Amino acid sequence: MRNVRNMTGRAVRAAGLLAGAATLAFAGGVAGAGAALADSPSPSASASPGDGGDAAKGPTEAGTSFRTATPFALDQRATASASTGDYLYWVLPVDAGQQATVKAKVTLPESARHGATTWQLDVYDGLRRRQACRYGVQTKAAAQDATTVELSCALRTVRGWAEQWSNDPLPGDYYVRLTAVDVPAEELGQPVQAEVQASANDTGGAQAVDGKLSAPLVPGAGSPTPEPQPSASAEQQAANGTPDGGWSAGWWSDRWVWTAVGGVLAAVAGIGGYRLTRGSGRPAHLPPGV
């Protein structure tokens, strides 16, 4: 019995030491993850269009079709002067693992209006498939006396790869279209001011998938997209259809931390179980010292 107690005590002490080592390894892994995330580019705090926030100033015009869409980058505010009834198009790059949110604000004319107008915000991916929103107000009616109307669309997580039959959002260009869909005839041609802004959050390893597209869904992306030059501004990168930092630039995933911690804990359990069950190497009925 004394041998068994000694053996059990040694196993418990060894398991405690290994558990302490695992805890230190976990803390180091988390610290490393924090440092890696701090070194990687992250979107700045965003503000809704027109609220005077810290969003960078972007282009001051909009396209009238998919082919002429005006490029802008995440966390930029793009503006345009237009007329009621126009179709306004912008395009921005969104990478795998990001959850993008697009917001739009339309400032209506101050002159007397003849009725309510309904505005709509649509987002299309690089294949020009209309993307569903997780939440947000895509269509909203502005009352006759309203001065502004605000719209928003929070997209689903962009996946690095998807099956052909699915409608999952994929990395590449995303087209933003803003237009009035229900307008009194007397309101057509009235001047309006439009603003759009997009921001994105990185979901990390929780939404990661094994696999990615050979090239992002951008026009002329048959060959690998060249890496942006360090001196290129966000506006230049957006104009080239490349997100800040390049496509899939974030090499770090928090799944690495949990994989390493799981391996350490499995090793601790294995060593502790072995030390607990291997025995002292001699029959239990023999007295000590024999």
C-alpha cells in the first residue's frame, strides 16, 4: 500500500508540473497571438456616413454600371453628386475571413417634394451575384418631409473557398449599388448627395476553411494578383482591386494556438497516465527492501 501511495504521489506531482508547463505554454501562445494580431493590419474604427467621424476621404464620384463602378477602400467615405433616379455604383475589395458592412446615406433636396421616395442598397460579389445581408436595412422609404435616408447591409463572412452549387460570398471585388426604386414622376432628376462607407471585421480561425481560390474574383484575375508595393496608398490599392496588405495577407490564425494547447494537454494526460499505471517494477506482495 505504501508503494502504491508513493507511486500515486509521484504521478500527481508530475502531472502538476506538466500542467503548469501547459499553462505557461498556453499563456505564451496567447501572447504570441496577440503580438501577431497587433503586427497585422486591422481596420480602423469606422463611423456611419456623414457623421463626421475618422473615416478617410475617398472618391467624390460614382459609376453608372458595373463596368464603370468607382473603386474605394474599406474605411473610406465615398461621395457623389447625382440625380434622383440614377444608378450609382462603387466597388471595393473584400478578402477571405472578413465580415463587411456597407452603409449609405442619401441627402435629399431641400426644395418642396411631391411624395415619398424609396431607396435601395444592393451588394454584389465578383460574379455579380446579389448577396444577402445578415442584418441591416437595404430598402427604406423617405417621407415627403425627410431630409436624409440611411441604409446598411452587413454581409456574411467571406469564405476562401466554396462549392460550385453554393452562393457563399468569395474573396474579390464587391459592387455597391445605390438607387431609388420607387419615385414620384415629379421627383425624377432632383439633385441628391450620396455617401457610402464600408468596414470589415476579421473573424479569425473560427470561420477559416481548408482551401482557397487560385485567384480572387476580380476582373482580369486569371493570374495571381501581384503583391502591393509598400509605398502604395489605400486609394491606389483599391483602384487596383487589391485590399490593404494584399489578398489573404493574414497568415496568423488563432486555430494554431488551440491546436498547440491541445497537443500539450494530450501529452500531459498521456505521461500522467503512464506514470500512474506503470507500477514499481516488482510484485506488490514483497516487502520494501527485498
